Amino acid sequence: MIRDLKKLGLLESTIVVCGGEFGRTPKINNVGGRDHWPHGFSMLVSGGGFAGGRVIGATDPEGEKQAPEKPVLVEDLHATVQNLLGIDYAKEVMTPVGRPMALSKGEPVKELQAHA
């Protein structure tokens, strides 16, 4: 899909985000699967102003450390996407019941942006 978007000249006006809700432990459990690992997971981002060819952050190969190296928080990824879409990620809106709600509680990640 990314190759097709690039070929058609649409990649820079399209943001592609692909990820899951959990990482997985590298060890096989007693029922032949891998357990959820909420301490780190992979995301693929492309197009729309994202910088290509970068890997940011890392978990350990054994899956024992609960603190990834250089983590990108979900709220920071949200702020980055909003920023690249031209949305004021720091904006606060009011819900229909009068409750203030921030569009994002994160900050854009400069390393993920082609033109930060």
C-alpha cells in the first residue's frame, strides 16, 4: 500500500499508522503462544511528513526489562499525528456536557517528523 501511495504521488498527503495494542514476550508460554507485553510494542508510521527509515526506541531481546530505551509514548504519537495534520494538538475543546477535553496530552516527537 505504501509503495502504491508513493507511486501515485499520494504518500505525502496521506498518513499511515499501523500498530497493535500490546507487544509480545519473546518467550513461548506453556500453551504454545506468547504473552502480552504492555511495556513495549512496535508501530509503523509513514507518509504525511513522517521521517522515513528510522527506528526509535527499543526493548531488550529477552523481554525482561520493563523500561524500553527511548520510548515514544502513545500520547506523543497522537500529538505528532495531529501536528502533521495541521491540528493544534494543545487545543482544549468542551464536550457537550461542558467538560474540558484536551485533544492530546502529549508533545510531538521531533525525531519522527521529516521537517521538525
